[in-house]
Amino acid sequence: MQDDFDVRHQSKPLNGWRAIADYLGRNQSTVKRWANDGGLPVHRPKGSTARKGVPVYAFAHELDTWLRGRRLDRLAPDGAPPTEMPVEDDAAEMQPTSFPATTSAEPRIWSRRTTIIGGAGISLVLLAGLGLWRTQSGMDAGISQPRISDDARGLYHRGLFHMDLRTGDGLSRAIALFNEALVLEPDFTDASAALAQTYNLAVQYDVLAQDKGYPLALATARTVLSREPDHPGGLAALAFNTFYWLRNFSTAYDLFEEALKLDPDNADVHHWYALAVMHDRQFDIALREIETAQRLSPTSPSILANKALILHHAGRSGEALTILEPLAESQPRLLSPVSYLATIYLDIGRDGDFVTAYGQAADLTGNVGRKEITEAARQGIARAGRSGMLDAMLGVQTRLSSEGQERAFKVAITAAYLERADLALDYLELAIQRDEPDVLGVRLELPNGPLNGSPRYAELVRRVGFFAG
């Protein structure tokens, strides 16, 4: 903490810990820890010492500079001590697969593709000439627009900070901050590009419904590229959206690959590309990309957890567990490790461990329906082992699905494990009809045995957009 600072040339200080914490969107204990241990620029009157009751103050532009230079993954969350592997509190993430994608029937897909992406006037020939941002936070730090006001830049950098939290509250705050920046500076394309990507992420973390968030992301990215056709953040948001919303997989892959040719050191894009091709079972590419992402951002728990998920789906479950089990123990607020552990334990037959991990994930998300499923699974396994567990789960899931409280895709998974192929396919078809966001896991999460060789399954996989091979 800085105790002696000449403030003659500064203005509009934030007075007191509460004002500083409110500006950063964190609680006071976290901000005090950052000031003591992380170099957060907080000041005291000349001659004062750091003791209780002595007033403190800070300047917004200094806090913004600190946020720009400080990677989020080096900070512990509110109330948590610093650790070797920083916590990323993503308890607002609702689904056990990272970045679930939307689906719809083919006519709707083509309609969106021609009316939305076609309306942008952007072709692969043009996109091949575009790059991606290359900064610590994953978004351009505004250096391409030197005439943007300091107030708008401050809002923008705070928005990047909250976007990188990957929590429901953080993404909501980021959206508000980027929009505030754009009210001040409507032509601030860096803020528009960041807003587009935040809308994409908000769907993944259930902050926005897919029918709202994804079109907002696409429209915002189109606006950026219409104003500045070579804007890197606009291209990146478009690539993400092209895979998960438009489901134009081949175009999305081309965009990811072209982006990485132009910006090979962007960990975020390597990470996103790895998850996209994982859904298509291109595990050689997925592992190459996630390992590159980990090398570029070695302390990211999200990248580490998703590496484990890819390893499991690639048939290397033992390696996945060696990553996830200690990660879940050391990071109890991080949702993805326990969610992925539940997926793996169910798949490999560690049913007791599955119930425990599934229940932990339900507690983290506050999902009442999943808590009920957990209790049914616990009673079922005590009564009749694995079959009793699955039967009990299926009964509760079926009821919750009919009430709109559980995804049909999850019912299909349980039915498939019970080798009730027709029921699994019925619910898979219902999931597609409902346009559920996690049906891109059709080639990953459904056990293949009961469905192998089924023409109906192959047709449903094709409707999602993949080949069944």
C-alpha cells in the first residue's frame, strides 16, 4: 500500500474502502487484501501509517491501470486466501459441459445463416485478412482508439475485469459497464467487440437465454465489423457465435484457424477452438489446442478443467481424474471440476462418487431439481445399486422435464445408461425440438453402446449438425 503520495495533480478521488470496493465490484476484505498483497494503488494522507481508522483513497484511473496489468487468474475470489492455483468462482455456470451450444432444426439454421451472417456482408475471403486481439485480458486494451475519453476507457477496462471473472454476476456487470462506455462513446468499437463476446458468454453461463444473448452477440459483432472490418475482437466474437449459435461448424473452424494464424499467442481462442472441435470428436486437434492454451495461460483453472474433460472424452479418463480430483478439492467454489467428475464417475461406474459429485454441483448452482435428483440417486443406489440409482434418477428427471425444470437431453443420457435406447432417442429428439443448448454433446455424453447402429440415432446426430461416424 502506498502511504505517501503526491496528489496535487489528481482529482475526484474515491474516498474510503467502501467507495473503492464499489468501484471494483468486490467486497472490502478482498480490496484490502489486494492493496496489502497485490499492489492495488490505494493511498493514505501524507504522514499516515497503515492502521485501523486511518482514511484511505484511490483514483479511478490508477485502479483502471492496475486492472489492465493484473491478470485475473492471479487473484483469489472474495474471502479466499491467495493460493497457487487461483480460484475462478464460476458457480453460476449451470451446465456440466463448458460452452454448451444451441441447436435447432435445419431450416431455422439456414435461415439464421443467410439472414444474419449473410447480412453482415462478410465472406471468408474478407475474414481471412482479419486478426485477433493480443493482450493479457483477452481483449484489445483500447490502444487503437486514442481519442476515446478516459471515463469511457475506465468503464471498458472495468468491464473486461468483470467479464474475465466468468460468473453470472461478473458477466452481468460487464454488460452494464460496456453499455455505459458506449453511451459515452457510441463509436468505441473495442467496447462493442467486448460486449459482443460477453453476450456470447452470458448464454453459456445462463445469464441470458440463448434466443436473446446469441442474437445480441451476433448483431453487436456485425456492427463492429461494419464500422471496422479488420477489428480483431469483432472477428473473434463472430467466430464463437458462428459455432455455438449459427452452428455453421466448417465456417467456424476456418475462422478459428485463420484467427490463430494471425494471433498464435491468444490462449482464449485456442481454448474455444479446442472445445468446439471436441464436440465433433476431433480429439487430436482438441488436445493440441487445449495444451497450447495451457502453455499460454498455465494458471487458468478453467483451461485445466477443460483439458481434463477433453482427455476423458478421448478415452483417457485416468489422466482426467488426476487433474480434476485435486482441482476439485483445492477449488471447492469452482463448478466445472465437480461437474466433470460427475460425468466421468457415471461413465466409468464409480456410482457412489458420482452421487457425491453430482450433489456438490447441484449445491453450487442452487438447482433445486438437481438436488432432488441427487437424493433419489442416493436412495436408489442404497436400495439396488447402479440400476436402482439410474431408475430413481430417471423417474425424477422425467417428471422434472415435463414441468420444464430439467433438460430432455439429461433424461436421454440416463435412459441410454439404462440401455433403454428407444426412450433415450425419444428424449434426444425432444431436446432437439426444444432447441436445448447442450445437444451438441450428442456425440460425447450419450453412451454409444445402446445406440450403435441405430439409423434413428444417426439421423438425430445429423439434425444436430454432425455426422454419426
